[in-house]
Amino acid sequence: MRQNIKIPRILKINWIKDLAISVVFNNGESRIVDFRKLFGDIGIVRNSPAFILYNQTEFEKVELVGNTLSWSNVEQYITQRNWEKQIVPFEIGADVLLKYSHPEKSDLMIKIGRLVREARIKAGMTQQELALISGTSRTYISRIENDRSDIELATLSKIIETGLGRRLEITVK
């Protein structure tokens, strides 16, 4: 039987600050990768070619290549079968980057959570009551209100329109 294997891939670099990079993974989630911890854990030491990445200017030369992060400014070599040396960029697999990352809190998700909470309180409802009417769970409503969970558009619509009896409008600016 064929098994679906979900391989993480990076689709976009959002920003670079200090030794951290915010990226968008193929699951749609923006996550922040803490390279200070990652470099320490994988053993990048002074005599390692990748040690130059502790320098902010060199670190910021990162590129998105083949759905992972790549630094061509790191001089590292591999030896081919014919004993010739070939320079290769420093790359860390997206699976490792995912492991060393944490979700980035989105201003939009914080705003949605706040709007759901305010509308629920204005309607005089508890989280349990809203969950029951909208077909979700109280813990899920709590997670949305406290920015602990992403929310699908269909679920948001169900909570707003069915649960709160309000109309959902979305604009793109």
C-alpha cells in the first residue's frame, strides 16, 4: 500500500533578524527558525566553514534554493569519486529547520481571535455555548481566542455566521 509522506518544504523567506529567519512552510504556516540554537546543537564551532554565519552580514546572504535555505558564501567542499573537490553551498534540510522552528504569531490571527472573543461576549455567550451552536469544541474556541490555533475559513464562517448569528466579510487591501 502506498503511503503519503509529507516532506516539509520552505516556500518563502518572510524576514531575517539577528540569527533568526521567518519562513513559510508548504503547510501554509509561518515559522521562525532560531539559528543560534540550531548552530549550537548541530555543532558549528570556530573551525567549521559555517562559523562565518554567526556574522550577521554573512548570515543575511541566505537564499531559498530547492525549497530549503542555502548559503553559497560558506566555503565547504565535497570530494567526488574521482577525488576532485567541488564547492557546495551550506544547506540545512527543511525537516531540520521545521524541528528548530516555532510558529510565528500572525497579527491577523490575533485580530481574528480578539474579534471572535469580543463578539461572543457581546452576544452574552460562553465559549461552551458558542462551540455547541457552531459545531466545534470549547477548547477550539479558546485556542482561537488566545491565538493558539490557525483557523480555516469555513470554520471561521461557521463560528461567526452559525454560532454568533453575524455576517462574515473579508476584504483584501
